[in-house]
Amino acid sequence: MSRSRLGALAWAICAFGALAIAGGCATSRVVYERDGVSPEERDRDEQACLRSAMNVADARGVVANVQFDRDVYAHCMESRGYTVKSQ
């Protein structure tokens, strides 16, 4: 398997783990909504904001402790025109 595929696989595993951990700790579910957005665009926005909110690699690019910053994620989604709806 190529190095880029291994990196992508490691990122996907870390992202899934961070979401599972963050979701398990939440007392209420927060949903970001935006009128007129396609499911594909919403998915791209969520993925981009997830990447910006996660710190998964050290200076050498090695996967290290996964940290998810909810404030960074929220700011990213809001800057793309989404609003918060708590469920």
C-alpha cells in the first residue's frame, strides 16, 4: 500500500474515532443546517471542517494523540453559512 493511501487510511480511522468519542461525550446533538445546500456540498463542508478541527499528526506527520476542537469545527461551519440547531 502506498504511503499516501496509508496516510489517508490513518486519517479516516482517526476521524471516525474522534467523532465516536465526541459524540459519546455530548449531552445533546448539535446539527448544522443551511438552506439550499446539496448533500454533497454539506458532506464536503463537514469533512473540511473536521480536518481543520482535528490535530492528528506530530511535526513529522506521524499520527499522534487525536484532539478534536469543537470550537474550531463550529467556527468553520458557521463561516460557511451554517446555523446551529440543537436536538
